Amino acid sequence: MRRILILFCLIFSLTAQALPHLDLEMTSAEYAQLLKQIPSNKNLEADDPAITTSLKLGERLSKWISRINASRSADAAIRLTSPETGRGVPIDKPNVYSPKTIKAILEKILNEMPESMKSVITTNGDLPTTTAIDDETFIIHARLLDRNYQSAARYKSVNSYRSYYMQAASKDVRGYYYLKENKIDADFLKDTRNIPASQMGAIKEALIRICYNKESIYNSCDKKLDEAIRKNALSSFYTKYYFNSISNWNAFFKIPSSAIRSDVHWNGNVMTVPFNTPSIPKFIPYLQDNIEDEFRFADWSLKMNFGIFPNGPLLVFQAGVVPHVNGLGGNQIVMDSNQPIEEYESQWTIRHEFGHVIGLPDCYHEFYDTNLEAYVNYQLDISDLMCSRAGNMKERIYAELKKAYGKK
């Protein structure tokens, strides 16, 4: 039995190490690059037909748009994303995706798509150089199909790691978020007879979730909550689990002690971070302009100190790679060499990944919900740089950096 347990732990450890680092707002071009990195493996489960179809139609749409744009000026090009269209994934409106949802959404998209557009997307003929309809209508329907492609690509990318995502469900913070936002506390829960029936369902779900943060067994929490309701002891149930759920929430924002750098200097209103000078000169302003522009608050600012640092941060480019840093407080920022540094996605990514270099964790979450039989993801704060592409530097980031480095 002990040998089996050790083997399971080893397998899980290796799976966790290979887990792809995927933010929640990747573009279709980024997903296309990611899918190329997935090795063919006869032992892997075959793709669900809904996944295969959605990927095929999304790829055809991408080729069609490229063909259209080849004969247009940059100003007139068809574009499905921009900084202005960034929507984030709010915690109260999470993405929920599975072959079942992807299939249902695709059927709805195709049913509502103009026939002239649908006939091109769903056939294998030569792609036209025009949209056949007005650009605005084309973009509306293309965005829906593109997002469904992204869901299918993400499912294909993460599904072999399902055991990890099942365990990640215990870190779901939505229970804490609901109770905090709706000002539901121990006093509110003292007598179940005074709780409005319209709120009871949502409160029960939130309480089960904060229990799950600690117990990690959903059915056990469900039974414990039923018992608490029978005994009119919801207040005690809340008190037992709520403060642990606060710690669970804070873990998505706090710089862990293991990620605090020893080479960062905080002097007055300036935080100086060393960085190895890139060998290609154009990457110096790319780093400096983006990072120094982002990491500032009131009269405080971050400055990059370029030079040669054997144990300092450096920039590395690899073709087709998912951008990442080798751990919180790590030194190596790896970027995709296929993505032009002038693009918005690249500029946001270098800012976000640099946040990891100075110890800031991601504040988004993804897990597999066994009850829904689907993956669920969301961002804890869509206005925060470390959560969302729609986010920026915030006072809470400044406060966290000051706590980690301001008193050294």
C-alpha cells in the first residue's frame, strides 16, 4: 500500500511540474501555438467530437480572416481583439466549459450565423477574400466562434491534467467572496428562521465552499451543513470555516516569504530591481518602457537597473512557448519569439510576468468541478494586473511590495 501511495505521489508531482501556465485571456493565436506543443500520444484519450469540430471551425475562421486582411490596409483589417475589447473573467461570471457546453454553444452560434458566413465556415472550399457581409456583423459572429474555439483549445490543453484541477477545486474562493460582498456574518446566521428564503440557496452554497476550502471533501461539507441547519447552528459553522477561507483568498495576492528577492532595494519612493542587460538593444526600451510605466503608484516608482547579474533576472525568447517565469521570485522570463513585441498582448504579458519575478502570484483560479463535469475559471479582480489583461497596477500591489521590500 505504501509503495502504491509513493508511486501516486510521484506521478502527481510530475504532472504538476508539467502543468501549462495559461492565463485566462489568451488569444486564439496563442492557443494555436500551444496546441502545436501538445505531443501526439496514443495513450491519451481521443478528443470529443465537439472539441474536434470547434477547433476545426476556429482554425478555418482564422485562415479566412488572414486571407481577408492580406488585401486590406492595417486600419481596415478585421480584428477580433484589442485593449478596448478586453472583458476579463469576473468572479461572479466565471467561464464554465466542457465538451457538452462547447457543443451547445457552437450549435447556437451556427444557428444564428448569417448563411453566407456559415456556408464558408462549415465547408472545405477555397476561402474568399471578402466577408460577404458588412464588417460589423461579421466581427460579432466571428468573435463568438473564436471564443468557442478558445474554450475547445483550452479544454484540449488542460484535460490531461484533470487530477490536478480536481484537487484545485478546494481553493475555490467564491464562497468567501459571496459572504463578504453580501455582508453575511455569524450574527446574520444566528437564526435560520430570519434568513430570507430567496437568499438561503446562495448562502448554503457559499458555506459549503468555505468548508471545502478546509476539508477538501465536498460531500462531507454538504452533510455537515445539513446538520448545522437542523441544529440552527449556521453561525458556528460559519465561524469554524470563514477565517480559513480568508487565508485561502489572501494566498492569491500575498508575496510568499520564499519569493521575496534579496537583490531588490527600496530607497524612499524608489524600488530598484536588477536586470541583466539584453544582448539585443531594442529589448531594453521594451522592458524599461513597459515595466517602469506600469509599476508606479502616486509618487512611488520602480526602476530597472541594467547590468550583469549572475543571479539576476533575464529575458529569454523561445518560439511557440507559453510566456512564463521559472517560479515566483524566479529569474527567467520566457517570452514567445513569434509574438511581435509591439503587440498589446506582448506588452501586457511582460508587465504581468515581471510581477512574478518580484514575487507577485497570479490572482485567477481554474479547477474541475466534478458536480458540473466541467472546468471553471475566473479572475478574483479584473482590474488587477496580476489577475487580468484588463487590469493594471493597483494600490494593493504597491502595498504588498512595500510590505515585502520597504523595510529591508
